[in-house]
Amino acid sequence: MMYAQYTYRLLLFVCLLSKGILAQHRPTQARPSQLKLPVVQLATWHQYRADTVRLLWMPVRPARWQLYSQYGYRIERAERINNQLTPFTPVTASPLLPSSINPTTDVGALAAQQALANAKPTGTDRTGSQDANHQSFQHLMVSLAAFRSHQTARSLGLGLIDPSARRNKQYVYRIYPLLPVAQKRYADTAIVTISTYRPSEQPVPPQLTAEGQERTVLLSWPARLISRQFVLYHLERSDDGKTFHRLTKSPLLYTDASVPVMNFQDSVSTNYRPYSYRLVGMNPFGEWITSPYVILGMGRDLTPPAAPLVETARHIGGKRVRLSWKQEPVEGDLRGFYVSRANALRGSYKRLLIRNGLTLLPKTERTFTDFDADPNGTNHYIVVAVDTAGNEHPSIPAYVTMGDSIPPDPPTGLIARVDTVKGVGYVTLRWRRNAERDIQGYKVFYAHNPDQAFSQRTHYTLTDSVFRDTITLRTLTRQIFYRVVAVDQHYNHSAFSKPLVVNRPDVVRPVAPLVTEIVNRETDVLVRWQTSPSEDVAAYRLYRREINGNWVLVQTFNRNALSTREYLDKNVQEGRSYAYSVQVVDNSGLESERSPSRTGRPMGSVYPVDMPVIQARYDEARKATYLTWTVKSPAPYRIVIYRSQNNGPLVQVGAAESSRSDIYDTSLPQGRYAYVAKTVLASGKQSRLSEGIIVHIP
């Protein structure tokens, strides 16, 4: 298990080192949605210094390292001139393969090289087995050996010095394994661009961060940020600021990429003694670089003194509270005590003044008197021990009960609002908060009759001056009464407040009256209705609608008009029918159903302006009465002729349209006849009967 865990951490290390290189080989001109980036298997590093180009490469995965090492690497070079590349040419005459390793200097690399001799080349990683862990361990031991020594890297076939490189050039190197055709799908190519105009810049390790702890200095540095520049680390300390010695016997390896920093704890014998620290880092070419930045660090006293134990805390009258405590053991660096007070157990504790603005009690003091405690509130105290380093240790809070037997004043300003939801009444009761500072809360009482005993409605003490209650609406008692009592911190109860009367909402809809009479007149309609049997009617509403139309509110009768029982509707038109209905609203705003409707129709004017003028004579030749008439009407009309025989009743004897102006009345026996006529228009209007004309038939 330990072997596998160590192998896993080394694998993270190599992946972390190659992360920056992998990013360099990915195209940046295309968006992720347009291009699927290949997985780079060959990481590279380069350096130009002292007219020498050095290359280093490393397969990222153990299986690829094993496969590539079997067949070797080809390194080719091209030159960039005027932004154009010359053809690539080989740098070495033959592929680079692992060669002999010095067993006294690179034991790990030698073991890995020997393992290659008997290994079968594959292109995939083996996982989940002891062989896979062993393969990974060999690969990573080779990686560390290559980083520690460029000579070893060259012996492993993982490094190159190009002696033919010249100054003031820009070279492009191409590195790839010489795999057979059957293995070509596992090949990967690395491209490295190197400028020889100036030497490669050598980064230096950053300045450390030092945090003083108890006889310890915690040193930190941003290892993830500089993981491309440095592989291993040493830390050095100086006691005099001049001569440094190493604190680390073995170099430190950064393997956990999830943690951005590395830490190292240096144990010191004495707190507050300053030491100088600096970081030394090894780059991928095995060079140890000492940071020029030095940081001072020292151990600090972080151990607080023993916590005080409050033995007594009591009210001694008025605003005075006396405290006493003890502390065991008493450390030699004890500086003194603070006493703090708060109005709640988890409230904000404020340090109390002793005199002249001072708050620190001497280290020999074990008693304290607070002369300004809150007599009407709660008082919580803590005693804090503090040492010369500023470390503090508080006691357990102590609560002091203040003596009080005076009850608060009764609450005032009670008001209530009642809401109804689905037949249930909800009462919101409010009142003014008491002015006393030691008010704990309130209790609410209720009764259905003010002469009865009030019962407590709240099951606990309210901390707010608002209470919400649910009441039944379908009950014979139309009112409910509330009273409120105030309670202080010492559980003294006030007297009852004045009772507040709350009317229960009315949820029963009123009964609509009936329309009793419709009187149709010439140009208007008179509507009469009866009284609603409901007692709490607040308004009558008269509605009207035309046939197949919508109901329209015509008039509302409320306040002084409640006694009105009729309405003359003049906003109607002749010849149209109208339906009328009445609705009532009670004092709670509940509306009744509309009453059954009754229909009215204004008759309009019965008679036109002019009646017809008729003439009649007996025609002896035809033995008939000949009738003619004249009508002053531009509209089409119809003439209806009536006659009466010997003062008898009128009988219709004929009719004619407006296109005619005469008619004969035939087959009449002897007698006295009276003729009259009337005009009937197409709208249905009629004229009065004309003046009568008498005709005698012999």
C-alpha cells in the first residue's frame, strides 16, 4: 500500500511538471468548440547558456516511456530565417537510445534501464496491478534521475546537447520516437523553439513566507506557481544572518497539485529569537539555484494562561455587582485580568473600566465590583486572563440575577384587524411596546363576554407586540374580547390592559328582495321592489340588461336612500325590452344573489301628430258607400276603416295601404251608418280615430 501510494504521488509530480509544456503545444487560434485538442504524450524543456543548447524530454506516461526507449528518438532541427523555416535535418547520426549508466550515481536510473531490457514494448498503460505500479515507479525514478543530472538524461536517451548551434539564430527542434509501422499510432512529436540571441533567463526561487507559531516557524512558498521552473527544494537557515545551513537532509518534492503551496515546519528552541530563512530550488537541468530573498521568522508564544473560574457573582444592591474568581495554576508570564459584561449570554461583551480609563486588573487581583450594572436587564460576566504575549483565556460566563419586585405598566394602544379566508377568521392584534427596559414579553387573554373570566390565549411569552389569532365565524356570539399583560425579566406581571372588542366578520350572505312591479310607460320604465328580509342591509343595487346582453349596474341605494323602493329608468329606448334585477350588500360587504328578473318595454308615443281625414257618400248606382281619405304622413302607412250601424259598436270593414286613397263598403242593408278611420305606421304607432262621417242608406 505504501509503495503504491508513493508511486501515485510521483506520477502526480511528473504530470504537474509537464502541464506547462502541454499547454504550449496546444493551438490557441481555434476555439474549443471548433477544435478537439490532441493529448500530448511528450513533455520538453530547453536551455541556451554558454553557447550551448540543451534539450530534455520526458514521455508523460510510463508505457510510452517504455515503448519509446525500445526504439529510440530522432531529433531534427530547422532554422527560422525571415519567418520561414528551412528543411528539418537530423542533429544526430543515429537515434538516441539508453546507454550505460554509472551505477554509483544513478541507482534508480540504472534499475529502470535494466528493466527495459526484459520489457515487452506496448503502447498502453497497464493499470490496477502490481506490475503497473512497478512500471510507474521505474518511469518516475528515471524522471527524477534525468532532472538531477543532464548527463544521466543523455545516458537514458532523454537529453541532448547540440554542439552545432550558433549565436544569433532561431532554431526549431522536432523530437519524436522511431516506432515501427505497427506502433505508429502511439507516436507523438514535440516541437521546441529556441533563440540563441541571448542566454535563457534563469528564474530564482521566490521569497518564503514565515509564520511564527509555538516554538515553530511555518515556512511556505508557492510551489504550484513555479512547478515548471523547479523540481526539488532545500530550505536553509541562518542564526546570525550570514552563515546558512540546510534544514532539509533530503530534497523536498512537490507532488500534490491540489495544494498551491508547500509548507515546512522548523522547530526552534526559544520563542521570539529571530532566524533568517531562504529557499534553494533545483531546475529541470539539475542546477541548484539559491534564492536571493531572505525572510526573518521566529517562534511565538501562542499558549494562553489558565482560564479563571468565577466563584461568586451576585447583586449587592442598586447597580452594583460583585465578582470573585480564582486561577490555577498561575503562570509566570501572567499579565492581569479583564472583566467584560454583556446583556445576553452570546451577546457582545464589553470590557469594563477600572478607573482613569484603564481596563486591566493587576495579576494579583481576584475580585471586582461593577458599579453600573443594568438593574432592569440581564447581566452576564466573563473574566479574561491575559499573559505578556497577549494570549487571552476567558472564564465560563456568569449570570447575575438582579432583585426586582415592581411589575411593569399595563400595555396600551390595542388595535385589531380581522381577515377572512375560506370561512375562517384571522385576527391580528397589536399594541404599544412598554417603555421599561427589562420587559421580557407579553401574554394575551380572551373572553366571549367582558363580564366573564379571561383565559390565556398564548402558550408562551411573546417577545413581540403582535399576536395573530384564529377565531370561529359561525357562532351566535358576534364579538370577542382581548386583554394583554406585560411580563418583565423577573417574571413580574402587569395588570390587564383595557379590553379590546373585536367584531366577528359576517360570512352569511344577505337575501335579495323581489322585483314586485314593472310599469311600462311611453318613454321610460318604472321598477318597484320589496324590502330584503336581511337585517344588516347596507345598500341596494339595481341592475338592467337588454335581452341576451350583460347586466349593467343602474343605481346604488345606500345610507339615506335605503328606504327607496322604486326607480324610474329613463335611459331606455322605445321598442326594446329590458330585464331588471335587484341585489343587496350587507354591512360586512357580502353580496346577495341577484333577484329573479322581470322584463319591461317602453311603449313610446301611441298617436302620431295628425289623424286621417275621411269623406263618405252613398253611391246609388253601385249600392255601396264610397269612402276616400287624406293622410299627412311621409312614411308608409296603412288605413283601417271602422263603421257603426245604428249607433252600435265599431266594426272593422276594410283596410288599405298608403298607395290607395279610397274604398267601397258594399252589401249594406238600409240604415244609419257612422264611419271612422285610423292610421297605422310600419313602426306600430297608431293615430287617433278620425272624426265620424254619417251615411244614410235608403
